[in-house]
Amino acid sequence: MILRTFFFFLSLFFLGNAEPVEDKQALLDFANGLRHSRYLNWSEDTPVCNHWTGVTCSADKSRIVAVRLPGVGFHGPIPPNTLGRLSDLQILSLRSNGISGGFPADFANLKNLSYLYLQFNNFSGPLPQDFSIWENLTIINLSNNAFNGSIPSSLSNLTQLGGLNLANNSLSGEIPDLKLPHLQLINLSNNNLNGSIPESLQRFPDSVFAGNNISFQNFTSSLSPSLSPASGTHSRSKNGRLNETALLGIIVAACILGLAGVAFLILICCSRKKHKDGFSGKLQKAKMSPEKEISRSEEANNRLVFFEGCNYAFDLEDLLRASAEVLGKGTFGISYKAILEDATTVVVKRLREVGAGKRDFEQQMEIVGNIRHENVVELKAYYYSKDEKLMVYEYYSQGSVSALLHGNRGEDRVPLDWDSRMRIAIGAARGIARIHLENSGKLVHGNIKSSNIFLNSQSYGSVSDLGLASVMSSLAPPISRAAGYRAPEVTDTRKAGQPSDVFSFGVVMLELLTGKSPVYATNGDEMVHLVRWVHSVVREEWTAEVFDVELMRYPNIEEELVEMLQIAMSCVVRMPDQRPKMQEVVKMIENVRSVESDNSRPFSGNKSPVVRSEPSV
């Protein structure tokens, strides 16, 4: 009995520490045998499951079931006997790389494969003749390669297949009759196919067969029977002229073709609009959408640019079909929460009215993307094209300071306590101070506000959206909430500087202290600017009226409240040269309390100077 219990607990130990050892070695052999330009955090010393970029394990962590490595920069053929050893693999995505060679023969060992994405590579040679060995395949995308030969008729055995994309290859021969009950999407365009369209595929639009030597006779005869050869032999009168019946038939046929042409143009416009509005709502997962794919030349010139050290494994196509949720609309664009196929969650900011050209935009992104600081939200990647500019950030689940302060004022509201507000202030101050050291001490944030400050894993403030002011061509309207953060000199010159960042941070501090928005409406619908209101209250020596009533429940914080108010007032003085530097602000807040200590509140004898209220701004 004792021995049985021992083996039971021993089995639990090994189950809890399971590691797919053989699969891990197969991936290491694959990565070591195929050169790649992007960093992969794969090593023998780190566990695979929940750690390796682009790798998903089974629930018991005994096998690898998904490998997603799009846009990693692979070049060359896949080393034999590597990926083929992942016998439990269900999802394989190697799209948007430079992989060459033929279709790997050892993929025949991947019996459980359900999703195969190899598009936008340099694969060549014929396709496998026997696709029936992958009976679970649901999506196949081999488009934009150089595959040749015929389309295997064995594809008709894949009863679960819902999407097939073989576009932009060099496939030849006739299209096999694919009687697939679940097939919803197909694209065979731009190959060297000939013959006619099988009856089982005639339900799909002509566009998915375009760019081939395919006869569309079945479609035209059904649309315009009056133009068939049989009727044409009897359509002329004895004198060689068209009779009235034939002329009427031609007019009717021309009208039908005209309407079909208009409908086709509308369809193209709608598909383009759908592409442009890709983040506007919930997008269907695992949807292979040919109209959203980028051409080979555009892919080369306008791909997602990742920064060094980024462990994300996705590309633009992943973002376009991600499940998206609008987080907010700000001064410079709309932010989305995007959940990718592998459950990675990122924030995608879609910029509007970018005034800078591509070169200036890229230079600014390089500066921002190379900042590494615990109190600065890290820019992971960006995308620039003529019609679309995107920025990709890591996602902070606790939300923004603005949402925490102003988002829920109902009965179930959880107040933001004083300790949390202190952590937010010191974290954000340190982040801005770090930003001001970049680019030889010249970098400006330009858009500091509570909705651009998030809580990191230690609940300290982290600053996001930096560096956009210099590449954008718009400012917030003068009555908007964002305008309440704007320093007077920015309103006059429309140009932000480091002193204006200090002013904006001072407004955020006032938000933390008062619980009020920078611009808010009274019960009588009168618009009130927070800075002016605080100045007026302090000038009348009603300082206690300034502070958020939610803070009054915490004992022994009055002195800290007053000191933080003094620091905030020093930041929002009207003259830029009279404001402190951000490094000085950090030291002043640290002198109020050593916020790193959760259990003690040591105070420094070197207190911040009293700052008197000045005339209203």
C-alpha cells in the first residue's frame, strides 16, 4: 500500500513537470538548421510550454500541438526529419518567410494536421499527390509560392476541408472535381490551369479562377442563352440584316452583362472597404480571406517591423483577422485590443492624420521602439503604408488610469486607494523622465494624459503613446478632455516640448488628487478646467476642498496629499521655464514617500518647497 502511494505521488510529480523532450529537440534541430533573421528565444535550458515563441503545447504539456512562426525571416529549405517528428502537430504556420525547396516529404508523418499555412514563401515543385493522409485538414493555404504540376485529385478526400488557397503559383492542368461538403473558401487564381470549371465548384465567383486559361462557357451560356451558337444561326433576315428579335436579344444580353459588371465593381469596392476597416469589430477566426492578402511586392516593402528582443510571432495577416475590440478613441487614433489565433493579446493603435513621411515616421518609431524601461509601455512593432499606419503595444490587463479613476462611479465601484495613486504617480514620473533622456535629451512625449498611463505588473504607472506628437498633423479640439492636459504654450505655438510634458503630468497628478477630469461639466452644464479650478480653490485657502472624497477614508495621509498638491502646482505654472525638470519631479515625489516599501512610510526631512497659487491659466 505504501509503495503504491509512493508511485502515485511520483507519477503526479512527473505529470506536473512534463516536458515534450523529443518534440523540443525536433524544434531545436529545425531552428539550428534553418537560418532566420529574427530572434527566437528557444534554448535547451528553457522549458518549451508557455515560454517558447510561437509554440503551443497540449493540456498535459506532453506534446507540441501548434507551431506559429510567420514573418520570422526563415531562408532556405526546411531541414529534413525535423518538423516531421512533431507527430501530434495540429497547426503549422510558416507564412511570410523565405523558405524554399519542395514540399517536405516528412510532413506525411503529421497525421493530426488540421491547419497548414505556408503562403508567401518560395516553395517549388509539385504538390503531394496523396492528401488523404491528412484527413483532419480544415484549412490549406499554399498561395504565393512557386508550386507547379497539377492539383491533386486526392484533395477531394478531405471531407473536413473548409478553405483551400493555391493562388499565385504555377500549377497547370485541369481543375479536379472537388466534391467537398464543407468547402466555403477557394482561390485558384493566377496559375496556368486550363479546361473548364467543375460543376462542384461553379457556386464560387469567377474571380477565384481568374488569371488562368479556364473556359467560363457554362457561366456565359446560363447568363445569355440568346447568344448561343444555335440561336445565332437563325438570327438574320434574308437580306443579311439583324431582325427585330435578334436585336432585342442583343440589347437584353448587353443590359445583363452591364448589370453584372456594375455588381462586380461594387463587390470589389466592398472588399476593399472591408480590408480597410479590418479592425472595426469581431473578425472571424481562422478565416482565409484572399482579398485581405497583400501582394508580394507590397509584402516586401510594407511588412510589420518588429523591434529587437520582441518575442511575438505574428504578421499583418494575423492582425487583419484577429478578434478585435475597440479600447478607445484618442487624439491621434483608435486603439484596439486584438486577440490573435495563438491567444496572444496586443494593443493595436490605428493612427489617423499622420503628417510625417515614411522616412521620418520610421526614424521616430526606431527611437521609440528601442526604449526599454519598466515604466514605459514597450512598442513591439509598427506598420507603415500609404493608407495605413499601425503601432503594436503589449496589452496591460489592468487598464488605464483614466478608466480606473473615471470609468465606473456606480455602487459597485472599487475606489483607487492612495497607495495605488502614489505608485501611479511615481511610475509615470520615472517613465517620462526616462523618455526625456532619449535622443540626446530631446525626445518629447507630447500626449501625456491619464488614458495613456497604464498599470504594470507591480501596479506602478507606465507611460504609453510616446513620440507621436512629432509625426501627427492634428491636435485635440479645445473643448475636449485631451485639451485639458495641454500647456498654454502648446495652444499658442501648436508645438510640444519637454516643459509641456511636465505641465501635462502635473494635470495627471491633479486628476489623481481630485478624482476629477481635466475638463468636466458641472450640474449646470458649465465647462470647468481642472487647473483653473484648483488654482481658484487654493487661492481662497480652501485646500481641503480640492481632494477626492474617496481619499478621505484613509488615515494619516493629509501631509502627503498637501505635498503632492504642491508638486502638481509647480508643474502647471504658466511659464515653461519656471516648471521643474522631470528628474526633479521624480525626486520630489520620492521625498514625499518611499513608495517602493509597502509596509512602511519613511519621510525625508527635505520637504518640497511650498508653491503658491498664481493667477488662473
